[in-house]
Amino acid sequence: MKFFVDTADVNEIRELSDTGLLDGVTTNPSLIMKSGRDIMEVTKEICGIVDGPVSAEVTATDFEGMMKEADVLSKIADNICIKVPLTMDGLKACKAITSSGRLVNVTLCFSANQALLAAKAGATFISPFIGRLDDMGIDGMDLIAEIRTIYDNYDFGTEILAASIRTVNHVKQAALIGSDVATVPPSVLKALVKHPLTDKGLEAFLADWAKTGQKIG
Ligand code: E4P
């Protein structure tokens, strides 16, 4: 499973990219707002840090407006992935943008039928929002499983990008189901490495090692 980080914070992106574990980045208008930076400037900086796809979201809601914004965003870098909302205009834009050879992430997906349409529109990625469904008392992970089945039934090439991830358990469940990608907040990505028995075990090994008085090299 590929890991994208869901943030526009360049310091976090740089730190995670240095680990070699990062395959891409997703941003959205709320994350750009949180960064306090200009979308063009911050997105260009992110594209310089990460080689993989960097999702930048259009804010127009009509087809023509989305296409214009997609053209502007595409000029930022070769690894830009245009993010469009899951609306009829968004799907139309998805078809047109992917037909021109560019990457598209269809966002705000909350149903299997929406994901089916996105695949038919040639989406590179579909972003089902797990956490926001969980917030409503609906198991978001069921949606990932449904989409996996449908995409496998028809051999769609669209990659499932599990989004709105809130916990390490979300990551594990998405991986078990076979989500192609998970876009994860920095704090959750860093929490994946943690286990109390790892810390305890390491502490004991180091204490015993100190008693030997040895040094490697
Ligand atoms: C996905 O690309 C979105 O940016 C993101 O995962 C939304 O997550 P949220 O529900 O935590 O805002």
C-alpha cells in the first residue's frame, strides 16, 4: 500500500519524505487555509520535495471553471494530480483531464456508486472519506471494501485512496481490505511505528548491551 500524507505543512512533508516512506501528498482548500500560504507557492514547494503525485484541488464548481483551474494548477509541476469533487461537473472534468494524460483524484466520495462513476470517468484515484462516514455512525471501512469488490469485478485501473483517516486502525483496516493508497495525517503516519513492546524491548537490549562493555566497530 502506498502512503500519501494529508497536509500542506512543508516541514511535516520534508520530515516524512526523508524517511523514504512517502509516496505522495494530498492537499485540500481547508489544509491550504491551515498552512496560511498561497496555494501556488506552497504547492510548488511540496512538488519539489516529493516525487510522487501531489493532489491540488480545484475550487470552481462548474466544468469550464474547473478546467481553467486545472490548467493553472497543472503548470506548477509534472507531479501535480488535479483534485475534483464528486459532482457531475467534476466527473466531466475528470474525464477531460485524464484524457489529456494528467492525473486526477476524485474527492469527497461517500458511496460505492459514486466510486463506480469516478472509475468510469477514468479517475486515477478515488478518495472515499472514511472518518467523515464514521462521524455519522456509518462504518467508513465498509465503503472501502465495497469499492474494492466493484473495481476488482470490472478490472478498473482507478486506485482506491483511503482518505479522511483518523487512526492507526483505519490504516490497518484499509491495508487488510486492499486499498491501494492511504492518505494519512502526519501524526497518524508517525504513530504507525509505535508499539510499547518495541520501546520496552529496546530498552532491555540496550541495558544488557551496556553491561557487556562492548562496542560495534
Ligand atoms: C483527502 O484527500 C482529504 O484531504 C482528507 O483526507 C480529508 O480528511 P478530513 O475528513 O480529516 O478533513
